[in-house]
Amino acid sequence: MDGSPRSDTMEAASVGGDLRDRYIRIRRKTEALAVPLSPEDMGAQSMPDASPVKWHLAHTTWFFERFFLPAAEGEAGRRTPSSAPAHDELWNSYYEGAGSIHPRPLRGLLTRPSAEEVLAHRRAVDERVLEVLERPLPAEARRILEVGLAHEEQHQELVLTDVQHLLAAHPHPQVYVPCDLPQRGPARPLGFLAFAAGVYEVGAGDDGFAYDNERPRHRVFLEAFEIADRLVTCGEYLAFMADGGYRRFEFWLAEGWDLVRREGLFAPLYWRREGDGYVRRTLHGEIPVRPEDPVTHVSLYEAHAYATWAGARLPTEFEWEVAARHHAMRELATGHFADRRPHLPLAPADGALQFFGDAWAWTSSAYGPYPGFRAEDGPLFEYNGKFMVNQYVLRGGSCATPPGHVRPSYRNFFPAAARWQFSGIRLARTAR
């Protein structure tokens, strides 16, 4: 995963202060996300696809305790900290090889241990990890540490998306953190970036950190295509709605149309009609839908329907990656990520193309293995590969994604009906 040879050897590698500092910073950031929440907030679960914040805090700690410490210390790493018992079954997510798993839809019933006990357990595990990081690590342990840090950042984003879903279920508007919304003015007219037909390289190279599902780097042939120079806005999506978008079957995939009729969908998740317009529930409270902001919390079905209505289509994940790589240096540095409040997508400023940050872009690509894919070795072989069925790829990160977490090759994935993520729309066209 880090480009080093995959083996079970115990070749020692110096950790260095940077990695230790990253561990401290990332772990503290996760806990900071819980500060605005009450113990009742932290223990609640609003739907089977979400998890309580307390569970996220415990699971990310369990990851280091269950996978990193044994790799770093051998049998000594399997001892249980004196501050709390081990809770393998409670905090295991989906690692069948790590033992029993408490059912995901029932995580909200885990009233014990308390949030206070979970935080105490985090501190105890952190002490052990930081002690280990004072000395050289076996190569395998360093690799697992890198995965663990990226894994914790994934859960930081999940904390924000799960809290938004939880607070939105309240009958009265709730605020997670107050924030003044910047005024950006109207979004610029939509344009398209053109790319010639040809053979392109995609995926992560051998150097640097990447997940196993981003590798191996390989070649793809793409016909000439055009891709939008920004995300679709709420104003543009409102025009689709006003033209009967949720009432006209001709725009929809069959499964999506069934979902619209079965659940009575009429707008993106968290929107409700008020007077002649719409308001939306956000992490900063209920606000009017602003036409210049990118639309989010739409399913693949809604993204596809909008693209069809607009006379376009969704990009493939490879079209998105080829286009994003051309602008990655600037876009990654200036993208609207979780460190730049609000946790709400904003209209592009200063010519930003919104390839990174603001909203995850649905693609038309099914989530599957690359040619020559090999799942991660060791205890983390279940991390990505077993989910390569019945899901679609999203690219680019969002306003809830930690800065530095995504890259051009990064592949997120969700079922087609998922709406609770900061998922948005980028259009593409086959070149004429």
C-alpha cells in the first residue's frame, strides 16, 4: 500500500516525528468533532447505514489496538490496556477474520460502555501507540499505521455525515456548529473542458500511500469527451425539479423510478418546501436553498436523471480522473474541504473547477477491481476488495473530507440509492 515490497519480514523502519505528529493531530481532530455533541447525541443512531459518534471513536481506536499494536509489538501488543476491557465484538465493523461482529443496525443500542469510558480507552491506546512510535517499526507495522491514519480520516467524514443525518431527523431545526455562510454571488455559466481520444494512464503509482483499490496503475482507452468545468448547482437542479424532473419517468433508470414512486422523492435529501421556495437542513442549521451552491445529497439515480434531462451524462471514473489530474496541484491546494467551514458546498471562487472538495461526484462506473488487482496482504485484506459489487464510484472528496485525504486516484463507493453523503453531480458529454 505504501509502495514497499509486500512481505512478512520484520525489517525495521524509523517512524520519525512527522508520522508521530500526524497520529496525534488526526486522533485529536476526531475527538474535536465530538466536542459540540452531548452524550445523548454521541450514542444515537439515525439509520442502519449510519453509526453513533461514540462507535466511531471506539472503532477507530479498536483498529489501532487490533491491527497496529500486534504488528508492532508481537504478542506483547495483544495485551489489554488496564483502563478498559477489549471490546472486539462491539467495535469490529466488518472484519470477519477479526472475530464476532455486533450487527451494524444495532450499534445505537450499545449504551455501555459510556462515551466517557470510550474516550478513556482512546487515551490508554494512544499512550501505547505513542510509546511504540518512539522506536523503529517493522515495515508491516508502519504500513498498517498509514492505513490506520487514513482510515481514521474516513471516519472523520462519516462523523459529519452521520451527525447531519441524526440532527436532521429532529422535528425542529438543530445546529451542530454555528457558522456564517459566505456570499459568493452567482455561479459562472457552465462550460466544458475537452479531452482528445487516446490511451491514458489511471490509478495510483507505486510511490506514496494509496489504498489497494487504487492499484495497479494501468492504461485505458477513452473516446474524445468533454467534462463540465464545475459542479451542478442547486439553481440548475431546481430547474430540473420545476420541469417535472421527479414526475417524468423518461429521465430515470428503472430502479430509480421505482424508488421515486415508492418513497415519494421530490427533492434532494434534507430539502423541504417552504412558501415558494425550499430550505435545507445543514450542519449549521436550516437555511434557504441558495441557487449558486452545488447540489448535494442526491443518489446516483437522481444524478443520472438530471444529466439525462440536461442532455448530458455522468462521466466515467476514468474520464473524471484524467481531467482532474490536469488540474490536481491547484485544485487540491484550494479545494473546499472540512478544514474550511462551512460544511456546505459553495459556488466556485476564482475560477475553481471543483474537482476536489465541495461534493463527491457520482460517476457512471461500477465499483470493481482494476486489471491485476490484488487485495491488501495481511489482516487488512478485507478492507476494500469484498465490497466490489453493486456499488458505484464517486470521486473528488467533499466539504466534509479532511484536507490531504484524497488524490486523483482515490475511489469512494456507495450503493446507487445512497443520499446521505455529500454526493453531487458533474456532467460529461461524448465529443461530437
